[in-house]
Amino acid sequence: MSFVEKFQDLPLEEVMGDRFGRYSKYIIQDRALPDTRDGLKPVQRRIMYAMFHEGNTFDKPFRKSAKTVGNVIGNYHPHGDTSVYDAMVRMSQDWKSRHMLVEMHGNNGSVDGDPPAAMRYTEARLSAIAAELLRDINKNTVEFVPNFDDQDMEPTVLPSRFPNLLVNGATGISAGYATDIPPHNLQEALDAVLMRLDNKSCTVDELMTVIKGPDFPTGGIIQGVDGIKKAYETGKGKIIVRSRTEIEQLKGNKEQIIITEIPFEVNKANMIRKMDELRVNDRRLDGISEIRDESDRNGLRIVVELKKDVPAQGILNFLLKSTDLQVSYNFNMIAIHNRRPMMMTLPLMLDAYIDHQKEIVRRRSQYDLTRAEDRLHIVEGLMKALSILDEVIETIRASKDKRDAKNNIIEKFGFSEEQAEAIVSLQLYRLTNTDITQLQKEQDELHELVVKLKAILEDEKKLIRVIKSELNDIKKRFTLPRLSTIEAEIEEIKVTRDVLVPSEEVVVTVTKDGYVKRTSLRSHSASNGKDFAMKDSDYLLYEANLNTQHHLLLFTNKGHYIYQPVHELPDIRWKDLGQHISSIVPIDSNEEIIEVIGIETFEQPNMYVFTATKEGQIKRSALADYIVTRYSKPIKTMNLKGEDEMIFARLVTDKEEVLLSTNTSYTIRFPMEDLPVTGVKTAGVKGIIVKEGEYLAAVALLKPDQEQELVIVTQRGAVKRMLLSELELGNRAKRGVVILKELKSNPHRIFTILVVNFRNTFTIETEKGVQETISVTSLTRADRYSNGSLRIDTEGDGAISRAYVEKTE
């Protein structure tokens, strides 16, 4: 006995490569990808053949699904029963297949992703159209191979008398390959086959005059004819599938969105859940009051009910963009062609199907021809026997047994073995009743059939005529109207926040310490604008009547701005303390708000944001650049260097003038046009020369076409009124001229400069809370070299904390 070595010394890479290669080949060829000819994966083909073989067809009663599944795994598909049942269920779902191949009684799942009932509860049978996939299978039309245990035979492909791969599409993932072929309308697919039969070299453009594009069982709107054409030409392409929706008007100035069709393969329950989560979590969808699923046996219906005065189109656009109400579908038309995975174009797919049909009809015709010729031979023998009936009977009676009788009539009358068998097997009553005219008629019919079948086999044109005739018959019997609408262009969805937010007039307030809120006009009116809630040391930095569709820009000393839609501000009563900005947007502990700008729309071409820093840097950026989609943290607007701080921000036009003044009173004035427009995040340019120990103390914006004067406030409490004409218009980045008289001891330093007219009054506040309101006309005009008059006792009342011009009604 020779020793058999049980172990082999092989490199791991070699073993892994070999085993995985075999596995990959198997799942590519025999599991996950459909065959181009019948559009079926092996498990689907085996289910259909098993049901057909057992007589579980559309014209017979339904049969338990468990019986079919057991039959399939026992005879043809040695895999798990779950995978077989799942495949069977999918073939019965009218939202997955354009034409169901299996009819099922009982719960076969739902478009919400609900699982089907167990196979012991459901019943199934092949559908009427499935019979067309299997028609002529018993006429030697396709190759049969032994099943897994060599006990039975199974087909390698079905005759597929309609182009199932196009009609029902396919989806699957294997090793290195995935496929996504969408379903199509049966009539259009058949018309494309007929066109290709007429003209072998027809182009995709010509084919697309009959096959417009996919036709999903769930309907919907398909956008992007270019994507369809590309897919038909190359096998890959992208389209957009959009839900079918309409907007209904309700009483009380309300609208609702009705959704009646959703994209293919979208789970309805998950989609509604996502929409509802967005409604709850995204304040942009405040306008939705309720989302209801009203689907029933009559069809799909989802209702999105909106609040009063909320425009439905804007909400619908947002939902299309943010949920599976609209999805993209990517063609990836890979199928098994000649036992290899191939990227299929539409012409290649049609040609593969046509070649298959030619083969089927040839093999069927050959089978029928052989049967007809065999029967004709028998009929001719019977007719000959009838003509010499007495002699034949006498010969048979004189014979010993059946074999001898056959031999005798063969020898005596020249019958063939087959004819002799038919004659001796005839029952006695057939001899008396067999009508020679009936046999003559059968002979004529058989002669005619043989000629016809030979013509089909010998003449390609006649073969094609047969295929066309049968395809037209299927078209007449099974055509369904198109469900999906095709639109040429992909519509770009524009979502503007304005349409998503209910319009409401509110009062917006921001305090110096950073407390923000929006208050309804009702709450503001109830308090008559008095008793505003804030801390004692705080003061109002900004108060304005805005709409919830407007926006707020809050600028900080760290060179940042905070973008805040008004509708997202906390809604708080006038008499209650606002919410600190740091609880909305994270800011540093030493970061302070220096300015607030309310924006109705960013689409203002000649509007800019002007900013300035303590060290004399200034910049001007287009207002449109300040709009952002992500605003969960402060956004840089001035690139500050070292210890520099931003001290000023204002909305400006290019027709204004800029006045800059250092604390030591060096002042310049120049046109806004001289300042170049730069990006939001740049550092800006030098506005005024600031020497060591100095800083930019005051920034003023001047309008040349208005009567304006300056009020200079110094740190010592002095106030000076001065005409603009005292300062000549010049260029930026200069040292400037002094506007205060320099004193040797305790010199005046500029605290701020206010732009006023003679009707204004202004207020100066000190750190101890002392306020002094001064009328501009009470001040005499002074020249550049004076220090004005002392109006605040800074030693007794405290240092000046702020100065501002009173609002005029």
C-alpha cells in the first residue's frame, strides 16, 4: 500500500488566489448577474422551471409557496430556503417588477419594507406572462444540463419569448461586478426589438424613437434624456427619478403637498420618517404642520400639510433636495453574455436577445419538423395499409406473435419498422372506423407543415417573420400603459431659505454683552417697548424690526462675524432676558460683539461691508460674499495680526467717504471708491498710519450729498463741533492732520467721533451710569486746533463708556 501524502506545502497567496478566483467565477456566472438572453439569475430561472415542471401555472390553482421552495432546493438549487423564497417574493412584488413573473396570495411584503409572511402561509403560481418565458421549453429549444446531484435535468436558459432583461430589469452585486438595469415598458421594448429586426444597423437615436427610456413600476418622473442616451450607448448613465407630486389649495390660505408616486426602490416608510425628522429637527421646515401617509388599496398617497401662508413650492423643493423624494439612478448594465460578464449597450442587448430568439425558433422548428415527418411517415403507412386492409389482416392473423406479424407485413408489403408498429398496434375498432379521407386530410396538413417548417429553417427572412409575428402577439396580449413620465432636462432645484420660513414681523435685539432674541410684535406692543430685560451694566447695541425671512450679521472684536437667520434666533418675550450668543454659536470668553447688521437680502450688487481694526487696517468686501450655508461657528472676516482687534463694521455703498482718526487726533478723509474690494477672509489694507503707542480710535462714514458735521468726544469729557470742510479729501494710508490742540500735560485723546447734523442730539454715558444728552446746536463750531468745551466731569462721574447719536423719529 503506497503512502498518500495528506499535506501540501503551498504559498498562502496561491491558495487564496485560486480559491477566491473559483468562488468569484461562480458568483459572477451562477448567482448574482442575469443572463442577457432571458434576463434571469439562476435562482429565478430554477424557481420558474420548478413551478412549470410541477404544473404550478397561471391556469391552475395556487399552491403553497413552501412546496415550491422545497422543490427548488431539493431538485435544482442546493442553497438556503430563505434565499429562494426571497427571490420568489421579489418576483411577485408589483413595485419591484414591471411585469410580475409570480402571482402570490397572502402577504408578500410592502413598499414600506415590511417582510412577507412565512412561506407556509403564502400561495403562489406562475403568472400568465411568465408562461411566455417558458413557452416551447419542451420542444428542445434550450440546452439542459444535469442538476447538482445528476438525478434530473435543468435548463441553462429559458426560451424567453419577450425581452425580459429590458422589461423587468435587474440588480445584483457579485465579486468585482455590480449591475443595475432599470425596467422598461413592454410595448417599447418589443418595438425596439422589432426595429432592430428590420434594421440591424439602427442607431441608439433611432431606437430611442420607440424605447423612450426606463418605465418604473412605481411610476415617477424621470429627468435627463442625455443620461438615458449615454446609458444606451455605453451601458453607464445617470438619470434623476422624482416623485409625482401636486399642490392642493385648502381653506384658510393653506396649502398641502400630495405625493402619489415615489422613486423606484425607495422605502416609503423610511422616506416619511426622514421627512418627519427634518420637520422636527430642522427649523427651516417650521412651515410643515403634519406629514400623513394616507396610502390604501387604491394607491399611494402621502400628504404634507403646511401652516397658514407657507408657500408649498419652496417646502417641496427642499424635500426633493433633502430626502428620497428625488433620487439619482445610475445605469450599470452588466449581464452575462456568452458566459462572460459584459457591459451591455442597448443595441448589444437587443442583438443578444434576437440571436437567442433565432436559435429558439430554429430549434423549435427542427423539433416540430422531425415530429411532423415522423407522423407523416406513419400516416402514409396507415393509408397504404387501409388500401390493402384484408391482405394485411390476413397476414397478421397468420402470424405467431406481434414481432412475427410486424416482420411479415414488412417483408410482404414493404412497410417500415415504425409503420408496421403503428399498424399492428391499431385497435380493432380503428380498422373499421378509420376514415381514409381523415388520414388524407392529416397527410395534407402535415405536408403543408413540413414545407412551412423547412422554409423557416432555410430562409432567414421567414424565420424573422415568425419571431415578429410572435412578438406582436405578446405585445397585443400583455401591453400595459407607461407609468413613468420622461422629461428631457434635469431641473435644478433652488432652495431659498425665504420660502421655507413662515413670514413674520419681529423685533430683534442684541445687547452689548451678547444677549440676543427675537420678540413678536404683540409682546413688544404689550410692553409698549418699555421694560426691556437686560442686566444693569448692559445696554442695547441693536434693536430693529425685521422679518423672520431676514438675516443678522454679528461682528466681533476677534475679526469674526456670526451669520444668524432671524427665524433661528430664540423667540423670547420682551420682558424676559435674551439668550447669550455663546449658547447658539461657540465664541471665546473674551470675544465681544461690536456691531450688528440686519440684512433683508444679500442680493444687493452695490452694497459692501466695511470693517476696521485698532491698528489701522481697513477693508471692503461685497455683501453677497457674506452669505453662507454652514454657520454653526464664527466665520473669519478680518485676518488679524498679533494683538490687533476689530473695532468697526458697517454696511456701506461705494458713494460714501471714510474718516479715520487715531487717539492722538491724526485724521484722514478719503473716498470709499479708493478702497479696493477684497474677499471676506483677507486682512485688508492700511487705512491710516498708526505709530507705536497709538491706535485707531474713531471711524466715521460720511455721505457727501448730505449736510453733515462732526462731533469729537475726548477721553477728558470735552466735546467739539466741527465742519467737514476743516478736513480736506485725500488718500488713504497717510498720517493725516491733527484735529485737537496738543497739550503738554494731560492732553486730550479722541474717544470717538460722531457724524451729526444740526437737528441731532447725542448722549454721552460714563462708567458710573451718568448720562448727559447734548443738542448739537448748543455747541459752537470750532476749528481743527481747538479742544472744544468740557461737558463731562470724568473725575467725579467716571470715565466715558460710550457716546451715541439719539435716534430721530
